[in-house]
Amino acid sequence: MTRVGIPWDRSVVAKFENGRRATVSLEEVFALAYVLDVAPVNLMTSTDLGAPPHGVVSGVVASADDVREWIRGRKPLGDQDVDTYFSKVAGNDFGFIYDALKRARGQDGER
């Protein structure tokens, strides 16, 4: 982690292990994923088939698969508005998002 500019030593790990630190910054997640050669989504959700549901925010629980799709920008969770969720899309993702929006609304485009 230090190699990629994140101050990270045994004391940081020890704080996680003994519960004195409960959170990781987004910058740390990206750095961890980079140094571990994995996608960030794999650090945030279970990769096991049949994993128990994840609590995302208070009152929203979803399957690991649904959370992974949400993180990837492919599927809204809970009562998120479909139009708002898909309103900010990188140009190279538009084809996928267009198809996902059609599926979310039904093939005829109606909700």
C-alpha cells in the first residue's frame, strides 16, 4: 500500500483486527484492489455463490449478486428511481445501460 502512496503498516491492520478502526476510505479500497490485483467490487461484496444478503443502508438488504450489479452501475437497489439511477452514464456504458433500462421497464418501455 505504501508503494502506491497509501500510509499502511502493521498498526493499520492491527486497528482493523481489534476493532479500533471500522471503516476504509474509497481511496484505500482502490489501492487495496490495485495491490491485490482484484476488482474493487470483489473487496466490497462476497464472490461466493449463495452468500447471505448484504445490508446496504438502513432498511435495504439485497443479495450479493444484486449488490455487485448495483456497484457496477447495472441495477438500482431497493426503491431507487430507475431513471435517476441510469441518468449519469459514461458514454462507453450507454449501450448496456439502455438495455438494462429497457429490461427494468419491461420490453415495451413502460414501467
